[in-house]
Amino acid sequence: MKLTATVLAATFLFTTPVLAQNTIPEGYTKATITLADGSTKTGFIKDDIRKSAAITFTDGNSAKKVYQGIDINGVTIDAATYLCINGDFFKVISNGKMSFLQKASNASGNASYNGSEAVFSSGTEGKIGDYFIYADKKLQLINKKTVNAFINADLASCTPAAEKAKTINGDIAKLQEAVDIYNQSAH
């Protein structure tokens, strides 16, 4: 009987850490982050993107670490992918040669530290919810004032995309369809 109790206790001690690795911590979501050096980490994040332009990451085994948008290239949470540009998180709506993004955070004024020296992020233009085009490492705000210039300059090389974009009637979110056409064509 003593041997059986010892075996059960040993089995419990050795399998509990394995079970704990598969348990999602409360308030966290399964995710993959891409660090600034291009390496990836899979684990769990607490999403503070909208609130503070940051995420809290843990792999389930190590301590929790806060990553500001300036510290990472992006994060994938479930089926949503976010790209980090100048400290801000942008939800990727359409990806390709030209990416269609929606701003998900406001990093302006956020402090990050280089040793003990505080560095403040200027973030990006626009507000949370605004749409952007990201192409050739340039971020371009798309709104009712800029959409026609974007269509006439950036989509002009792809007639089907430009024609589709002209039918959006001020609904910037529908510009995704034109960007998809642009990305699929050989223009």
C-alpha cells in the first residue's frame, strides 16, 4: 500500500507541470508574438493593445513580460494579426504588397526605457479605428480627405482595383476589396 501511494504521489508531481503548461492563465489568450529581431514566441498574452499599446506575455512556464508595441514586430491572437509600427498596433485586414490596416492603439506619449533613460514614443498619426495603407515601409492614413488621392496615385496602376475603390461611396472599410484586387493582380 505504501508503494502504491508513493507511485501515485510521484505520478502526480511529475504530470502536474505538464498539465499546467496546457492551461491558459485567466485573462490570457493563446498567441504568437514576433520580436524585433524576427524570432517568434508562442504562449499566452493579456491584450492591453487598445488601453496601453502593450501586451503581457507568458509561455506558461516563465515569468510574465510586458512588451510595448515598440519592442515587437507583431502579434497573432487567434485569427487576428497585428503589425507594430512606430510603437502602435495595427490590425491587418488585408496583407500583400499593399497592406490594409486598422489602427488598434495609440502609443503617443508611452515611455519605454533604454537602460534607465526614458524614451517617449511619438506613435503614429490618426486615432484608434482609422484605416491605413502600408506599402514600401510607408504608412499612409486613409480617410475621406485622402481616399481620392490614394485611388488616383496608388491604385492607378491596377485599373480593376481603382474602379472597385471608386464604388466605396465614402465607406473606407470597403476599400479592403480594392486592396485585395490590387494584391492579386500582376499590375
